[in-house]
Amino acid sequence: MAPILLAVVVGVVFGFIRRGRLASIARTRVRHPEFLAVAVGCSLFVDMVDTDLAGAIALVGLVGGLFFAVVNIHLVGMLVITVGIVLNLLPVVLNGAMPVRGDALVEAEMVTADELPRVTLTGARELETDSTLLPVLGDTFPVRWTSQVVSIGDLIMVVGLADLVANLMLQRRRRRLPVSALPALEAMGWHEERIDVTGDPVEAIDLRDTIDVDALESPTVDLRDQPSVSSTSANPAQD
């Protein structure tokens, strides 16, 4: 949890340095948040409950996180997070649990060298052995100040999360379009061409990508849909 909080703080700091706003994060629309809920729920369950199914539950959580990252790959920073999830997923699939380097536990001051032979890990983790597949992708990096051992995938995800938070803070509201501008834009085919110094068009811009046509400043009214007024309507009495 500490690396995640650190990544968020670093992302927020860099977001402010780049003149971003926290309110922009709240406006972000993510796709299929249920995948994220599965990933977080499985991770918390594995950490809190000691069960023989910890490896399978952790695998489900990683797959859920991977699906969430893939469907939201358009967000800057999510690609990096995806790479980190894949690197964590591989050793769990191959070994049934995340392998942990014993020396890293000692370096992180979680156990002493004398205690290491008697250590039993809980959750979806197991001590690395000679038969462990892809041990380099396991939890091999000691973090002494948090008493943790993390993997290369964890570190990559932390970097991606900081990048994601910083870039989400830079989002800006789409410009609103006055009703009076609709006919002119429709006549232009919703496209505008950029002209270079020689007078030749260099780029065609879809104006619908730069303005919010669904959030108009005032409603439109089609007078043809209004009931007609009879010419024989009574007039106010005159003196």
C-alpha cells in the first residue's frame, strides 16, 4: 500500500507543477470499473484471509486488473501499468504463487538470517526455490523503510500510476458550443482545414473533437413543432 500512496503523491505533485487540477481526475470516465473492483477485492482478500486458494484468487485479481488496464489503455500511463501487471502475472501463472527471494526478506529487515529457514509465507506468496520458474520476476527488491519486498512489475506499476495521475490532472473541459454556431458548423461539414504559409491545406480538423456539442449553452427550439396561433384570436379590449 505504501508504494501506491507514494506513486499517487508523486503524480499529484508533478500534476500541480504542470498546472494541473485535482478536479480533472474526478471528471475522468473509465471503462468497465467492475474489473478494477475485482482486482482490488481479490488483493485485499488475499492479504487479509489465509486460505489455500490464495494463489487462484490472486490470479483472478491480476487478470481483472489486466482487463481494466487494457480497456482503458487510451489513458496516458495505463500502458505502463499494463506492462507491470503482465510481469506480475507471469510468475503467478507459472508457479501458482508469487515467488519471494529469501535474501530480500533479510535485507528488508523482515526476518533475520537465522529465522529464514523457518519462515512460512502466507497469502499468494512462497519462498523462491531452485525449481521456481522466472524467479527474476518475483518479489526480489527489498524496501526497508516499508518492510516490504516488491517485484519489478510492482515498480513499473508504481511509475505508471504516478504518470497516470499526473496526466489525468492535465485534462481540460471541452469547450461549449453556442446554439447559434450549429448551422455554420453543419454547413462546413464539421471540418476545418489548417492552411500553411503557402496557402495549401496541411491538416483537416474534426471540430467535434474539440468542442462539446452535447452540452449546449442554451436549448434549441424548432418553431415548426409549435402549435399555430389562429388569426381569429381575441385581442385585448381597446378603450
